[in-house]
Amino acid sequence: MTEVRRHLPVLGIACGLLAGLEAQAQPDLNNGRFVAVGGYLNGAPGGSAGACFQCHGLDGAGDPTGAFPRLSGQSAWYLYDSMKDYASGARQNAIMTPIAQALSDRQMEDVAAYYAVQEDVPFPPPPDVDPLMLQHGAAISAVGIARQGVQGCVNCHGPAGIGIPPSYPALAGQYASYLQLQLRLWKDGKRGGDPLNVMENIAKLLTDEDIEAVSKYFASVRLPQPGQGTEGTAGGATPDTQAPQLGVVPSAGQ
Ligand code: HEC
Ligand code: HEC
């Protein structure tokens, strides 16, 4: 008995620490879903206008017109960090800023985790892009533009832009208009949220044409979907001879 007594405080501290870690490391996915459907807004002025699903979908597929970005495929950390940036004003957006400001830190963490675990979220057909533009975009992605001092995007965003979690977001399959807007905002010095200013420096080296090409290229990349074999690549719409770069993307480990 005395033996046990002596160890109890130690055990207590250990459990307390573990519980603390648990609370930090284990976001509540149910609560995240509740945030996504606008549950926290019930009865609040404005109703469910801020419900994430209305713009990003319940699975995070975003909006096929490209007005609202795809959230699925991004890491929980990146999504959470983006929410914090909207809330702090580092990233300014008329729609997202007030929505992020209305959420608690915990709610941002939970909803970020909820969207990060959505899997096998279908992609819309890839955009119809001029093959030469697609080729220019693919080249920027792979090797950059040496004469302008631009390095290849894959150096940080992973092969074909699948993303390198947690801090390098996926670009593959993201809507072209959204990617284009972000690059233009950086070019104009209007998008923060990137502490080392890596993206601002890169965007300033790109012409408007480069930005359009690389955005459309990444929007055209299709990641293999489970059970689809190679059928799911490039939406099946682009013949391989025209765009050999748009083959099956190797998994992150390769
Ligand atoms: C009325 C439409 C709308 C609603 C509702 C909405 N969003 Fe957004 N969201 C947008 C738009 C538009 C953008 C792009 C803003 C920009 O250019 O920075 C965006 C961007 C984002 C981004 C940045 C994505 C990236 O790749 O950097 C995150 C994360 C996000 N929203 C999460 C949420 C969450 C979580 C909710 C619910 C709490 C939500 N949004 C509700 C329209 C909406
Ligand atoms: C040295 C590393 C690095 C390189 C190279 C790089 N990026 Fe990024 N990129 C980042 C980081 C870090 C972020 C996340 C910034 C943030 O947290 O908002 C980012 C974010 C982005 C985003 C915003 C994605 C979103 O969901 O909002 C776009 C678009 C983007 N990069 C495009 C490119 C393109 C195009 C290239 C190649 C010309 C490129 N990047 C090269 C580091 C890099």
C-alpha cells in the first residue's frame, strides 16, 4: 500500500501530462463537422451564412466554378494555419476574415482536422487548357524558369504538386482561378500568411502569363483515386500524347 501511495503523485502527474497532450493532439472530428455545417451559428445573427459546407462542400471538394477552394487533400496544420491567418488579418478576404474571426481556436482546430481527414473526394473534370500553355505550366512546376530566377514548384510542393505536409500545401487539383488569385495577391504584396515570404518572392518573378499557365497546369493534375486504376488521371480527357506530364503522380514516398 505504501509502495502504491508513493507512486501515486508521480502517476497523477504523468496522467495529467498525457491528458494535456491528448487534448492538444486529438481534435474533435465531430465538433469539426458541427462547425462545417454551421452548427455553432444556430440562433446567431446571419444564420448559417458562415457554414463552411455552403462554399467548400461537406467533403471539402470546393466549388466546381472555382470560386471556393478545395480543402480536401490539405494537411490539418495548413488549414488551421490559414484560418489563423484570416482571423489575424495576415490573410485578408472579405468572406473568410469574418468567418474565421467568429470561431474559437478550438473550433478552427477541429474543423481543420475534419476537412483534412476527408478521403477519396472526387475531382471535377480538368479544365480545357491550350496544350502549349499546359506545357509551359508543367515546365515551371518541374524546373522553374532559370532566366527569371524561378525554381521549380515541386521543390517545395512535392511531385506534381501533391503537397508536402504539414506546411507545403497541395496544388494538384486545386481550382485554377483560386491558384491564380493567390499568386497575383502575392505578386501585388497583398497576401501574407507566409512568414518567410517565399511565395511573395517567387510570385514577383513570374509574369501574368506564367501565373496563368502554372495555375492551369496544377488545376489539370489528377491524383490517382483508389479503385480507379490509371483511368482517373488527367480526367481521361487529355490524350497522353498531348500532355505526357499529366500521368499518374508517384506517391509521396517515391
Ligand atoms: C461564403 C463562402 C465561404 C464560406 C461559408 C466559407 N468559406 Fe472558406 N473560403 C472562401 C473563399 C472565397 C476562399 C478564398 C479566399 C482567399 O482568396 O484567400 C476561402 C478560403 C478558405 C481557406 C484557405 C484555403 C487555402 O488553400 O489556403 C480555408 C482553410 C477555408 N476557406 C476554410 C473555411 C472554413 C473552415 C469555413 C467554415 C468555418 C469556411 N471556409 C467557410 C469562401 C467561403
Ligand atoms: C521554397 C519553397 C516553395 C517553392 C519553391 C514554391 N512554393 Fe508555393 N508555397 C510555399 C509555402 C510555404 C506555401 C504556404 C504559404 C502559406 O502558409 O500561406 C506556399 C503556398 C502556395 C500557394 C497557395 C496555395 C493555397 O492553397 O492557398 C500557391 C498557389 C503556390 N504556393 C504556388 C507555387 C508555385 C506556382 C510555385 C512554383 C513557381 C511555388 N509555389 C513554389 C513554398 C514554396
